[in-house]
Amino acid sequence: MMRWPLIALALLAVASCARPTPIDNNAVATVPLRQCLAALDERQASYAQINAFSEGRGCGIRDGVAIRHGLIALDETATLTCTTALAVDSFQREVVHPLALHHFGQPVVSMELWGSYACRGRTGNAGRLSEHAFGRAIDVAGFRLADGTMVRVTDWYRSTPNGAFLQAVARGACDHFSVVLTPVSDAAHRDHFHLDTGPWPLCEV
Ligand SMILES: [Zn+2]
């Protein structure tokens, strides 16, 4: 599966790193910045590099970008690490786009986001910082098709093309993100997917 290269890269990173790294700064399979930016350029993503910043109790982004669209537009600019932005584009290319053509016969033209970077604690465990606090997470609430139809994550349980599409998209997301939370996870995720590239693998679909 697609996850093996991620795991191999993570193991390689651990093996080649002489001193231990705090777990919250140890994202899975981080792509070196120059390589990551070159990949976004090659894919003609619309983005701007942002300066490193930190705030609050450990929030911040080192190798960040503000991305507006990869293959598919985002309905708001997302502030993410470059690695996470690249994962979003790969997810759009290899999962969202082909599945939209398969289920609806038309492409997705934009993804509705409910946030990216945010200096905050985890849902249900505010004592630990969320992956959003490191720019490694994105929340997706819906997918707009070329004909204007909105496929919302709230359609997850419906026995319709929308439900089948959403469940297939979430399964595919697990090949590109280490964490995928969906309506099966908990009530907090009944209306959006949480996708992150943090160090704790969890595929809940
Ligand atoms: Zn989230």
C-alpha cells in the first residue's frame, strides 16, 4: 500500500537522526522544504511561502506555505507546513479527482475547508496541542462539483452516491495522511474530515 513508503521514510528519518526530537515536532515523512516547494511548483499549485513563526505555548510553523489551490481549489487559503500542503495536493490528484469522476462523472472544483492552522488544544483533550497548532492538519467539510452541487461530509451515512464517494475518499485519504477522522470517529467529526500528517497514525473510516 501507499503507506509503506511513508513508514520507510519515517524510519529512515528516525535512524538518521542522532538526537531525539520532541514528538510534537516529529511529523511523519517530512519532505525537505526545497524539495517540497519544487514539487508544488511542478504541480502548478497556487501558494506563497510564509516566514517561520511561533506563538502561544508551542504553536507555530517552521516550513510553512499559504496555499489556495493544488489540483483543486480550496475555498479559503490554508496555512500549512509545506509537507502537509503537498499531501493535500496528492490527495486531490490521486483520490478526490478520480473518485469524483467515477461516482459523479464530473470533477470536484473546490474543497470547503473548516480550518487549517490554529493555535489550540485537541478536541476532547485540550491539554495537548492539536496538530492544527503545528500547521499539520486540515478540516474538510465538503466538495463542490463542477455543476455546483455540494457534497457535504454530513452525507456520510446516506446510501447515495454522495455517501459512497465520501467513504471512498476517506479510505483513500489514509494513504496520504497519518490521521483521518470522519463521522465514525466521534460527534465532533460528524460534519467534517480531519486530515493530518502528525506522528500518530489513525485511519478511522
Ligand atoms: Zn481538525
